[in-house]
Amino acid sequence: MYGNAHIEKTKSPKNILEGEDPAKLAEFEARIERGEKIEPMDWMPKEYRRQLIRMIEQHAHSEIIGALPEGTWITRAPGFRRKLALMAKVQDEVGHAQLLYSAAETLGKAREDMINDLISGKSKYSNVFNYPAETWADTAIIAWLIDAGAIINQLANSRGSYGPYCRALDRICTEESFHLKYGHDTVVYLATGTPTQREMVQNALIRWWPPIMHFFGPSDKISVHSEILMKWKVKMASNDDMRQKFLDEYVPKIWDLGLTIPDPSLKKNEDTGKWEYTEPDWEEFKRVINGDGPCNKERLAVRRWAEEKGAWVRRALLKEDSRYSTPLA
Ligand code: FAQ
């Protein structure tokens, strides 16, 4: 494995740096402060490695599971052109997962272990992909607004400290920006179409708004990992700041289309420059990310099926002497 890694179990916040060499830690933090990239063979604290594996792995799982809600619409897309476009998008998402698994592998966790942790339900992935895409309009909202949220997060974090993750994010963001344009075009088409098409996209927005508000993570007051991740420039903005940026950029665009956002309290406070909104239901968020959302079981069942059906291909490709990985980006 690339970094000759040793993966530590979670420790309490007080002792996450226990046992680290103070001189090495100071030099590591100084490098991050100077804006240098940390590369796989460089010295890093165990907690930095553990946090990055957790975050990149969850991100990879999100891309691969994220292909499913839209993927179910490929055969039902209205018309050949849309079918081609959706198929290309779904294929891109799976490609993003490959880039991200490869980046996580550089930190010492084997891909098989990551996949096993996904299908056993041990690892998390983004809350949003545990909801069904009920109509064609749901795929339009996903491609526009979920991709928008993903770009806000990933563009910021691509300026972070871990080289392989940042380079993967650079490439992913380029592709996601095509998804965003495709999604926007599809939403505009529906919102300016027949009354039935308009109603369909309005209803999809109502369904997806709460999961989108959850997408950026729990509020800063209750976020567990933000402090250390921001200190080490893995996360380049807090959950609330990313949510605010999303609202700033996309609420006006949604309102321009004459669509209604299902939050009567949503408004920009002109004095503070911040959006005010109804506090998202964090209990529902917790339920969904811990396995009890509307589609969690179905999503994992599909991945488990794919894993079992593809096992013979991996066995055929696996050579005992090629058991190390290099980053794809
Ligand atoms: N969903 O302490 P924090 C995409 C968990 S890619 C599920 O604030 P952190 C592309 C968190 O893991 C979408 N779980 O956590 C696409 C932690 O649990 P743990 C994915 C969530 O890490 C588009 C606990 O809550 N993007 O959409 C979520 O500092 C269209 C405490 O939270 C990434 O993964 C959530 N939304 O901040 C594909 C980007 N939020 O591990 C197809 C990289 C939080 O202690 C179609 N990740 N949790 O058990 C990140 O930037 C961060 O991990 C955050 C969360 C911001 C997601």
C-alpha cells in the first residue's frame, strides 16, 4: 500500500494528537500554514490520515451511490438526446468515485475494505442519495442543485492541503460544471413548459429542499470534525458558510424561475448579509445518515448485488504483484 500507513481508531478530541512528535507536528502545521501540499509519502499526524480517509472515502461512496437515483431514469429519459446526456453524467459520477477511492488508497486503506465498509453499512455517504427520484423533474433538481452544492464544497476544498484529494477535486469540479449546466437547462425547460411540467418541477423542488439544506452537514454549532479539519486545511469553509454560499448563489436563480422554495422563513437579512431560514430537521438528518432513510436499504442492496456479480472480474484482474496504488490524479 502506498503510504505504508497505519490506521488508528477514533480517539477522543482531547487526545487526538497523543504520541505525536511535537517537532514533526510543528513542521507539518507550518507547511500547511505556508500553503504547501502534503503528499502521500510525507510525514503526517495519524489523526490527519484518519480524518482524510474518513472524508474521502465517504465522498467516494457518495459518488457511486449518487449514480443510482439518476441512473434509474436513463431508460425512462424523455427522448434520445436526454438519455445520452444523463447516461454521460451518471458515468462521470462513477468515474469520480474511482478518482476518490484512488486518492483514499494513497492514505493506506485498501479499496476492498472501503467497499466492504460501504455495503455492510459501516461507512456513511451523502444523505441526499437516500431519497427517491420520483419523477423526471427530480433528476433535473438533482443535476442542478445537488451538483451546485457539490461544486461549492469541492471548489473550496480543492484548495486544501492534501495533494491527491485536491487534484482529484480539480478534475471532478470541471466535470460537475457540465452537470450543473445540464441540470439548469433541464429545470428551465420544465419551469417554462406546460402547467404539468411546471407543477412537476415545483413538486420535485419541494421534495428535495430539506435534503439539500442537510447536504452541507450539521450546523457549525454541532459539527464534530470541522475544527480540526479547518485547522489542517482539509475543509476550507465551515458547513454553515457553504450553506450560506449556496443560498446566496441559487435562491435568486430559483426565484427568477418563479418557483417557490418550501420555507416561509427564508430571507436574506440585509444588515448581516446572511440568509435566515427554518432550522433544518437534524433528527431526520441523523436518521437518514445512520441508515434509516427512505432508500438506504435499497441503495446498499444494489451495491451489494453489483459487488457480488462483479467479483469474478476483479479476481481475474488481480495480480498478486501489483498490490500498490498510485493516485489517478
Ligand atoms: N451526508 O462533523 P461534521 C456529490 C456526517 S458528492 C451524510 O460536520 P465533516 C456529487 C459526517 O460524516 C457529495 N453524512 O462532518 C454528486 C459525520 O459523521 P462521522 C458528498 C454527513 O466531515 C452530485 C457527522 O455527520 N460530498 O454530491 C453529511 O466535518 C449529484 C458529523 O458532521 C462530500 O463528501 C451529509 N450530508 O463535514 C453525485 C464532500 N454531513 O463520519 C451524484 C467531502 C455530515 O463522524 C449526483 N466531505 N455528515 O460518522 C465534506 O466536505 C464533509 O465531510 C462534509 C461534512 C461537509 C460533508
